[in-house]
Amino acid sequence: MASFNFKNLADSLALAAGLLPVVSNAVQVVEQPGLSGSQKAQAVTQIALGTLNTVSPGLQVHGLDINALIQGIIASVVQGFNLVGLFKHSTPTPAPVLAPASTEHSTNK
């Protein structure tokens, strides 16, 4: 049975916290019409990896896939931006159509 390594967890969380503002800014920079989601994600990944290589060349955290971490951060940031309406979609999803409310009131006699 493998033992849990709190140092690796702490290192991973510190790395994610450090990458969050980099990824957040990069997501906003690459948000352009005409680019696919995968092209944008690839550009943000390259920016984040470039930043990491500049700040900490050769950084490795045992058992951590840095690319997977970056992809997870990208997905979370984009989802958050979509939820708050920061990104405008070219074809908005229409609101669901609700049936009109009945004007008759039923009474139980």
C-alpha cells in the first residue's frame, strides 16, 4: 500500500496557486474569435509552461503531471468566466421556454 505524501500535495497545491493568475490572464489574452477551444487551450498551456520554465527551470513534482494540472486549471478558469458572463458566445444558448402559467385557480371544496 502506497503511503500518502503530504509534501507532494503541498507542492502541487502551491504550484496550482502560482499558476492560477498566469492561466487566468492567458485565457483572457487568447480569447479571440476564430480560434477553436483546443487552439486556445494549447496557447494557454504554452504560456503557462513558458512561465514555469522561466521561473523554475526543470521543475518537477513527484507523481504530478504538470500538463494535466494546467489543463485542469484552464478548464476551471474558462468555466468560471463562462458562469459570470465574461465571455460572450457567438451563438448564445436560448433560455428554456416555459409553459404559460394558468390563470385558473383550482379550489378544493
